[in-house]
Amino acid sequence: EALYITARAFLLAEFAASAEWQLHCWLFPHRSGFDPLALALLAAVYGAVYGLMFWLERSRPLPEKHLDISNKAALAAFVMADTVFVVSNLLFLGESPATMNVFCIRTLVDFCGVLILTVQHDQLRESALHSELAAMDKVLHRQYEQYKRSKEGIKLINRRYHELKVQIADLRRLNPDAAAQNVTEAERAVQLYDATADTGNEVLDVVLTEKSLLCESRGIQLNAVANGSCLGFFEAGDLYALFANALDHAVESAVQASRPECRVIDLLVCVRQGFVVVNIISPLRPPEQQASRSAQYELKVIRRIVQKYKGTLTLEEQGEFFAEKIIFPLQK
């Protein structure tokens, strides 16, 4: 990777130097030695070349991690930089004095070398982005499969819960005095599994039921006010991934809260002025750059789904809590 970066930087410097010298010979053909105008031109050309390259690098999407520079890619960049440098400077080895035509050819050779390495770099970037998207698609597919398994599991739990309720009611009715305390405790234990949400959207119901049980097991209070009927335009896999990752992110923050009263997660899903609003408030979490790898990946999945449905995502601190606000244009 160091060899690859060095080769690119070297070739870019070679192009900037040849372009500056060509402009110098064209603008100041009779000036030599220390000259403020020549130094100003030198600074302007180098600033323009490196500024343009910096802007191009920042304006294009970056993969999550560093590019995977293979030995072959590094060797190709090194050979290209060496070849361009040799060809560019061989033009000055002749006995005849260099002319503007020679300077133009030299600058063109350097520019072609920069262009070739830029194309190579774009190919490496595209390959890394495709690999990242493929990995994310695989995770989304796994989460969709998890949604289907959770859906079946919750149906089974609900069926068993209702059977137990009927059995406990029959036991209390048949023998009201015997083991009353044990029956009450059993009834209270069964009530823990009555966590089925009813939001008007089957996928959101599964997510909230699953995460409610998770929060119950970890001592976290989950308050949900959700109108799931406005989420019908989502694909089932995307909707499950959006709320599952957002709530997992919030649960991770709540688990780390030092005070028990702060271990609270509030979820709001509603329609306002033609937009679907999703607001999740959880205990304050570390900045995204300092978050764990799983938390960063959860945010990456959320951003991709928000972008797919033309929404906006806002993250902000509110005292000891953290708000994650998502807005989608309402679709019918």
C-alpha cells in the first residue's frame, strides 16, 4: 500500500513540475534565478493540481475501509510511474535545446501517466465498494431470514401463551383455594410473554415483539408509539432491517448506561405533513467514529435503506440522550 501511494504521489508531482515549467517558459521566457512571479506561479500550479486531486478524491464515495492493494496493483503503479518519468525526461537528453513542443509532449506524457493511475485507482475503489455492497446485501438477506424465523417463533409463543392462560384460568376455577399463590406467580410469569405488538404492520409487530423481549431480559424499558399502517410502501426485508438495526443500536447504548433510570428507549412512528417520521431516543452513545464496529455497520445499513427510500437521517444529542430521526416522504 505504501509503494502504491508513493508511486501515485510521485507521478502527480512529476506532472505538476512539468506543467509549471511549461507555463514558466511560456510566460517568462527571459526570466531566470530568484523571481517572485515564478515562485507565485509555482505555488499556484502545485496548489491547483493537488487541490483538484484532493477534490476528486473527496467527492467520490469511499469504501468503509482502506483499499485492498495487491502486490500486482502496487507493482503496476510503480512501473507506470517509473516509465513515465524516464520517457518524460529522456526528451532532454538530446544535444538540441528543448523547445515548447518538447515541453508540451513532456507534460502530455506526465498527464497520461496520472490519468492511467487514476483509472486504476477508480477500478480498485469500485471493486472495494462492490465487495462492501455484496457483504451488506448478504447481511440484509440474513436479517430477512431472521425476520421469517422470528415471525414463526412469535406465533408459536403466542399460541402457547394463550394455552397456558386457559389452563391457569381452569386451574383457578376448579380449585380456587389450593396453591393460590403458586397460580398467581405462574400467571405473572406467563404475562411476560404477552409482548406481542399491534401497530398495523406485521413486520413492525415482529420487530417490536422481538426487541421487547430482548429489552425485558436486559432490564431496559422500551416505550413504543407506532403507527405501522403508514409503512406499507417498504419491502419486508428493508423494514425489518431498518428497525432491527436501529433498535439494536439503541439497546447497545442503553446497556452501557450507568444509571438504571436512563436505560429507556422511546420509539415514535407517525405521519406528519405528508411525511413518515421515525424518532428513536436512547441513552447517549459515543460519536460514530468511536463506536464499535457493529454499531458503525448498523448505521451503515440504516443509511443505505434511508437513501433507498429517499429519506433523511439526522443524529443529534439531547442532554443525556441521543435522538435518531428519520423522515420519509409518504408513499401510497
